[in-house]
Amino acid sequence: KDFLSTIENIKAKGIEVKALDFFEADTLVSTYYTLAMAETASNLSRLDGTNYGNRIDADNLKESYSITRSENLSEETKRRIVGGNQVLSQGFSDEIYLKGLALRDQISQNFENDFNEVDIIISPVTPMAPPKIG
């Protein structure tokens, strides 16, 4: 069954259904990535192999830090660190990171308000049914 027919079945059983007005998906995704990258960069800044993580020895301390981080972090994690450092950098922190925090608070407040009006939120996970196996 598809999502809309499931909603119709719920209504047919006498359960009241109310559409909720969420933020645009682009806003939700942008807010998530902005904050996730900043928090990744901040949290993993300590991961140098000295106090945290697996240390890879090299000729000098700077090279050891570089190799340790290069070898122990995935490409996606490295991308998030670079992006997060940009978000948190001087001049961008107020403009991007603080706006992201404010949006996260608004999103959270919207969900709290919605849950004061309804008992459950249902939503499709994908726009279509999965393909048949084989």
C-alpha cells in the first residue's frame, strides 16, 4: 500500500487526521548539516592520538598529528571537519552557526507545539515502495 491509502484507511476507522506544517525540507537538511559539521569539527579537534584515539608515530609531532588524523578518519568525517571549521571560523560563526542554532530551537519548538495537538506523527520515509528483490 502506498502512504496516502494508509492515511485513508486510518480516517476510515474514525481516527482524526490533521496535516502539520513543518519547515521546508531544505531548511531542515541545511540546519542539520550546518550544525553537524560544526559539532564534528569541534568534537574531533581533540582527536590527535595523544590523549584520544589511536596514535600513529612519525618523525615529528606535527607530522604524527597529520598522519593520525588522515589514517583514522573517514573521508566523510574529514569533509565534515573542513566544513565545520568554515562554519565556526571568524566572521562566519555569527552568520551561519548562530542562525543554525536559532533554527534548531524553532524546529524543536514546532515539534513540541505539534505534539501538544496530536498523539502521533506519521510520515512516509521514501517517495515510493522499495524495488522487488531479484
